Amino acid sequence: MEIAEKLRELIKGRKWAVFMTICGIGGLLLIMISSLLPDDASKKKDVSDRCVGAVDTEKYCNDTEKRLEVFLSEIEGAGEVRVYLTVGSDERYVYATEGRYSHGDNKTEEEERYVIVGGGSEKNALVETVRSPEITGAVVACEGGGGAQVRESIYKAVSAALDIPTSRIYVTKLR
């Protein structure tokens, strides 16, 4: 009965309004403090996404090196082949955009925005394509790398296969 009587006293006087105001301010402070604290789940996700991208780039590079070694060893006179590739960038995401263009009397207006998908707190830009890592250079060591004709064939084959200029390719004899 004592609790009920104390509640009646609070409701009757100004104490109730003061109590509710203090509780409301306390709640708002807790909400503001929680928004300042870091979100551990999103950080862990970002770090793991970056690591996955690095692993994918390394795997892509290693697979390309192996495939190129097998291909180049088929060139007459090349013999055993070792390939090392340099990568200029990781895989890149190209996001979908939507644009609005309007032509007036003396002016043209262009507006381009990323396409956003998802609802609520899970809104993300729509990925249009994922580009493979860019290979910027190659070193090829092969048993027949001392011969001019073999070297020329390897330069042309690597340039065509990787779509890089011959100035970014180095061919040497394997010891």
C-alpha cells in the first residue's frame, strides 16, 4: 500500500512532471551516447571484405601466372617457363547510375546519381560490373630466353594475352 500512496502523491504534485522530464532527458542522452559508440559489427565486416578482395586479387594473379606459364611453355624453343605478374589495382566495382538530361534554350542540365537498392538500413549502390584486377607488367624467365626469335614470340604472346604493351614485359633466360 505504501507504493500506491507514494505514486498518488507523485501524480498529484509537480514532482511527477519533474520526474518524467528527468527520465526523458536521460533517455535522450542514452540515445545520443549510443550513436557515438563505434559499431563493431560493421568494422569487422569492412575489414573482412578488404581481406577477401586482397585474397581474390592474389588468387587471380597466381591463376593467371600458371595459365600463362603453361601457354608459353608450348612456344617452340621456350622450354621451362616461369612468370611473375605485377598488379596495378585490385578488382574494381562499377556502380549503376541513372541520369537526367534536359536541353533548354541556351543551357543543358545533366544530373547523374547512383542507383540505390535495398530498404531500411541496408541501402547499397547497385553494382553494374566487377572488373578484374589490372595487370601492369610481366617478367618471363624461360630456358630459351637467350634466343632472339623465342624472346620475340614470348613478347608478342604475353602482350596479346594480357593486353599490355611490350615495354612493360621483360623476358630473360632461365638459369
